[in-house]
Amino acid sequence: MKPVVTLAALAVVCSSLLVLAQTQAGQPGGGPQRGGAGRGGNPFSAAVPPGGAVPHLELIKLPPGFSIELYAGNVQGARSMALAPDGTVFVGTRQNIVHAVIDRNRDGKADEVLTVASGLTTPNGVAFKDGALYVAEVSRVSRFDGVLDFVKVPGGGPAPKQTILNDKFPSDFMHGWKYLAFGPDGLLYFQVGAPGIVVERPEPYATILRMKPDGTGVEIFARGVRNSVGLAWHPDTKELWFTENGRDMLGDEQPNDELNHAPKAGLHFGYPYCHEGAILDPDFGKGKSCADYTPPAQKLGPHVAALGLRFYTGTMFPAEYRKQLFIVNHGSWNRSPAAGHTGYRLMLARLEGSRVVKYEVFAEGWLQGGREAWGQPVDLLELPDGSLLVSDEKAGAIYRVTYARPS
């Protein structure tokens, strides 16, 4: 199938590029709000406050009994996280490095941040299995052996050995950064996003893929997925749930980002024909019906940039949080100045079986006044003690959420 781009869709892409060029030149864009990337992130995100992109955890509001504190600073561009059995937290970025964050004395705060790999192309995705670190760049997935020997030595030991497993994936940068995770079936899951605001391209674009750990046996698991940067499997059913970022340039209040549920392979989630399960695309939706595609399990809000998600399985938090789904809202980039930004928070989806019965704010305060944000959360990682780590791309930090029963 040849790539198809309508004139209207091309105009949308061109207008977005014009806004980007204007912003880089220091001119007012007139559309998306100008922001600041801080130590990592989207230059169109909410503006950085005068004090800079530094953690202000005193501004974070949490339910009673919960607290948040700095786990590690100086984690430049911190995004996806993976945990090793020795407690090391590996952190991907949209830059060219992968971090290793180490709490050597196990006091709940990192003692050292090392660069475990560099010279990479947007190594957003990280996963750990059988002593090796797996890293997903834009167009390839690699395995790094010897990473635990490297982190054992203060300052870093012998350099890990990189083995390229598969380098045949598309090289488009837009939505090319990948989330990487091992599924219950032992396979590596990751996505190839659509390389534009709304375009139709041949597969493997707009799909979730899976492959064997050696890089072979690549197959499509789900179709019609514009851009997913978060995958999680239910602890009981072992079924996949994932976030999806909706298309832009249809207004401030639509379409919603999506929480999707894929109990089996082969489902199509609508992109680019249908958005949020109910809105036919003005260009690609002609002659289509939303009823032909799998609807979202939950609409997550327009332009919130839903990214990492995690089923909580620990025992530190109250029992009502167990097996419930935490979801990161990274934050908007293209709502109009009049509407203000949205997202920049942690949400909680409460489930009964496979049905979302409530969707509520869990932590907020990264965004102030709808205009300025000192940070942007990205991913979640549960530690063995039941505390929850939160990566912050803009502030270059990782936070730890804990719970103690109020006295």
C-alpha cells in the first residue's frame, strides 16, 4: 500500500512545522503555546517558571497519607525505567544516553547516577531480563550484556557489550521513540508510531509489535495505534493495556487520548480513521465506521499526552490501590493560549474486572496556573518495597512516592 496523505492533512503537517520554525526563531507561533524543554522534553510544552526546570515537590498534591520525595537528581531527560534484581534502575531518554540509577545503601535515595550507554539515537525504551539490558532506539533494538558488573563499581566498571538484535525498523523521528517491555509470554513488545500528526502509512507504522528476545520473529500484535509510549499487563489476566496519544489539530477539546485494552492479538484501534472510538477523521474517515474498530477502555482527556502506566501490585499502598492502574499525563503541547495547558499529573484508573469504573487525579502540581510547568512526568516503576518511582523528563529527576497511615 502506498503512503497516502491528503492535501488537508499535508496542510496540518506544514502548519505544525511552521509553528516549530517560528518558535525556534524566537517568534510567536500563534497556535501551540510556546514552552520550554528544561533538561529534556518538548519545546512546545508549558513554559518553564523563572526558577527553572527544577523539582518543587512541595507543590505536589497527593491523597492523605502519601508523600513524594526526590529519589535521584541529575538524571538528564529521564523517561522510561526498568528495574534490575540488584535494585538498579535503568532510565532511557530521548537524547543519546541511558542512565543507571543506583541506591547502594538501600535508603530509598539514589547514591549514584552513571551513564551506562551513550552515542545512541533516542534510546527511550529500556527493559531488563536475565542479566541483560535491552534498549530500543528509533530504528533498532539492542542488548547490553555486563551491565550489572558495570554498576557494581563506583564510577562504573567494565563497559557493557552491545549486541544489535534488530535494526530494520523505520527511522522516522516523529513518534519513532519506543517503549520497550517484556510481556508475560517472554516476548519483547514495542511500537512503531505514525510519523505525523495524521498520516496513513503502510505497516509497521501505527502498530504495536512483538518479537523474540534475539530480535527474530517480529509480528504485529495490534494495529491502528497512532503513538503509544506505555504498555502494561494486568497481573491476573496477563492482558495488555496501553496508552495512545490522539491526533492534534482538531481543536482544544478533542480528540481524547486513550487507554486501550488488548485481550488478544489482531485488534485494530482505529487510527487514522477513527479517534477516541467516536470521531471519524475529517480526511481519512470518509467511508469508514467507528463501529468497525476497538473502542478505548477509557477516554483520558484531550492532549494530555498519556504515557507510562503501571498496575500496582505492592502492599505499601492501601488495599484499594492494589491491581489498579496508575497513568502518567505527560502534558499538552498544542492547546491554544486561551485554553491553557492540561495534563502534567498522575491519574488513577479504578477497574472492576476489565472495566474502568472511575478515573481520577492521584498527583498534581507540576503545572501551575495552566501556563508554567517546572516538570513533566513520563513513566512509573514499582520498587520491591511497594513504593512508586516517577521519572521527570523536564526536571531531569526521579521521585519516590510512599505511603504511611495517617496518625
